[in-house]
Amino acid sequence: MAVNVQAVLEDQQKRRALVGDLASVVEDEVSSKKGLGGLAIKAAFGLMTGARPGFLKDAIDHLLDGSFAGLGPILEQGQRQGHSVGAALRADPAKAATALLKVVDDRAGRSSNQALRKAYEKLRGTAQKQVEEAVPRLADTLDRHFA
């Protein structure tokens, strides 16, 4: 299935809808976390999103192009195999998580917001596992936008 990701990213209406749905994915993932680790994630998330209204959607929008660029090889391989965007991510959640985290790592490393950077650094050790666990929900959301 050939998908023109760039066309969706360049269409502002479709992009806003995608960003909104991705924000819901993040919120749902955070709210589903349990235990002490979940408390830490929820506290850091509260710090980040409480910094200013619209922070989460703005952050997603800023990371979107780089994230799809990072996922490019995974998506291209999936297309060659006839897979949807979501199926391509589900095929190797670890590889998808690594690609996404590289984008976030680069962005966090350039952030001038010290509180945000510290919160991210505290959670980075468990981020690979957390993002891998989020891949199914992310994949379902992307399939709705790139069907």
C-alpha cells in the first residue's frame, strides 16, 4: 500500500487532526501507567504539560516531521511488503521506538528549558520500553490517518 505521508503532513487540516489524535495517544499512554514508575511518568508529564497551555500539541507538531523522517526506513520497508503504516511499526516495535526516541533525544538536547530537560533525562532510561509499549496504540492511530 503506497502512502504519501508528506501529503498528510503538508495539509494543515490533516496535520492538525493527526497532532490532536497523537496528543490523545500520549495522554492515554500516560494515564495507563501504574506503580512508582507510572507516578514518575505522570509527574513529569504534568510538569511538561503544565508549563503552558498547548505544550503537548506544539511539541508533537515540532517533532512530527523529524519523527516521520526517522521512521522513513521502517515505513519504506513496510510499503515494499505491502503493509500499512501501522503494520510496519508493529512489525518491529523496538526499531520504531529507537527511531522516535532519537528525534526526541536530539530535540531535548537542544532545549533551553532546564526543567523540561531534567524531567526528560530522569525518564530517558525507561523511555525505550515505554515507547515500545505505546507502538500498538500509535500504529492504530496512524492507520486511521494514512488509510
